[in-house]
Amino acid sequence: MSGHGAPDLGPEHATDCSDLRVAVVAASWHTQVMDGLLDGTRRALADHRVESALEVRVPGTFELPVVAATLATQGYDAVVALGVVIRGGTPHFEYVCSAATDGLTRVALDHHVAVGFGVLTCDTEAQALDRAGLEGSAEDKGYEAAAAALATARVVKQIRSA
């Protein structure tokens, strides 16, 4: 089951991250899913007292890493990357998922910036909707990605100031 064993990153565990600079980069494909992911991200940011976060949109999930890298070079403590790829009948799914995952990992490691991985890689649209944080969804991956990025950025900041 997806989400089984995940840490509790819900609102009751939110910390004050008002001192962090946060950016969100979101793909534009699958509007309903992306709207849910963005709403979840915004809720997490509000719960963690992030009053202002830059939001930018890109055409698709493949474009997330280059914009995330650009944001990482601009002094952001955390970048939340949101996208969705739904399996089709060609290998395109594997290529885009791999490129986005590898690219976002490189951003985090190359720039020492927390990257929230809010990229849904689903077999069906129904699976994506069930993870998008919409009313009736089983999971809220936008919230989870933002909360994880903030928690990681907080640890990185503590290490740097030690």
C-alpha cells in the first residue's frame, strides 16, 4: 500500500519555517491533479508558517529539474517540485519519470538545497487523483512533498549554523 510506513508530517508536527525561502515549481499537465497538489503544498506551507513562497509553472514534469536548479542557485532553502506522469502505451513514461527523478536528485545534491519530490508516477489517472489531496483522495502528496522539503531544509540550516 502506498504511504505505508511513512513518517507523520501532518499539521500537528508542523514547525516554524518562516525564516526559510521556499519556491514551488509545478508542471501544467493534468490540471485537476496539479491543482490538488498545489493546494496541498500551499496548506503545508501555511501550516509551517511560510508566508510567501514563489510559485512558477512549467509545461510538464520533464521541465521541473532545470527550473528547480535555477531556483536553487537563487538562494532558496527549499524547492518543492510537483508533477504527474501517467503511464501510456509507449516507453515515454519511463523516460520522463527517470529524467525527472534523476534531475531533481542532481539539483538537491549539486546545490545542497532541499527538494520536495511531489512527482506522481501513476499507471492510471484514478491513481493520480487518489494521491492529489483532493476531496476523497487517500493521500495528499503535495502536502507531503512540501512538509518533507521544509523538514529537510530545517536540518540543513541547523547543520550549516552548527
